[in-house]
Amino acid sequence: MTGKTVTRADLAESVFRKVGLSRTESAELVETVIDEICHAIVRGETVKLSSFATFQVRNKKERIGRNPKTGEEVPISPRRVMTFKASNVLKQRVLKSHLSRKAKKKPVSPEA
């Protein structure tokens, strides 16, 4: 892992370099896309970005949980949670990247 985090600024810079919009327009475009995704998720809609992922809101029912320290049963209230499901295309790209990195790091065994 590289430890690098991609930020909104990084996305805007990428749009600036690849699309040719100004830096301000690129930042506004990225912000608009992120806002639209957020608003759709808050409305309870499913957001599907083909070849990337699906974001979905699910309702969880009330259930009984347990305090791990005391063992005491505690009710967990019903809530809405967002789920992220990577597409098969993204999963394959991650796997391919992992395998290629693993192959590069493989030590060369001495010939006997």
C-alpha cells in the first residue's frame, strides 16, 4: 500500500489536466458530481456507477446487541445505513493490480 489518499483537490486536478477545463471549473464539476451522488443517497435512491460501484441505503431493524465487556444485552435502535458494493470490473482491476505487484516483489531464487 502506498498510503496515498485521493482528495477532491486531486480529482479536480485530474479533470483539469485531462479535460481542459479551468481549475475552478474542474473543482466545481467534481463538487457538483459529489453533491448529486450525496443528495441521491440521502433521498434513499440507489446510485450505480457502471464499472465502478453501487451505493445503496438499507434500513436495519432494531436488534439486541451485547456489551463485550459486561455481557449485558443492549437494544440497538433501527437505523439507515449506506452500503458500497464494488462492481466486478473494479474487483478484477484490484486483483490484477495486486497480482502484478506480487509478481514484481517475488524474489529470484538462486539456481542450483
